[in-house]
Amino acid sequence: MRQDLNFKFDSSKNIMEKFKRYVKTHDCPEVTLDLSSLNIFDAVKFAVLSSAYHYRKYPSGKLKYHVPSEEIRELISNFSATNLELV
């Protein structure tokens, strides 16, 4: 059974490590990530890196991102990651 898990970030500096730990310890082929508290650079960097990391464990999985602005949405959508979805 697949479930949609939510993962909200604060603006801490070790968000990638938190995400890696979360993926490693949970069954999470589909995850919704709230990036609204991150600035544009951190949000784009995290989206690309987390997509690659999640894809290694779940090649058919999905990462859904909540982003705070249209500019971030446009930047992230330009990357050709098959498991990214902007909501």
C-alpha cells in the first residue's frame, strides 16, 4: 500500500541529512515536501538533490513539492527529473 507522507522543513542547514534519514527509515515511495520556508536557492538545490536521492531507492516513486513562488516553480520545472511534481 502506498501512502502519501508529508515532510515539512524548517530553515535549518541540515535539511538534506534530515531528508536522507527520513527516506532511509520510512517506506515512502510518495512524499509531499513543503519547501515554502526555504529561499529560492535552497529550494532549488534541495529539490534537485532530493530527487536524485529518492530516485535511487524508489525509481517509480514521486516527490511532490509545495513551493512558495512561481519563480521557484519555473526553475524546478526546468530540470528533467521524472519523479518531481509541483503542487
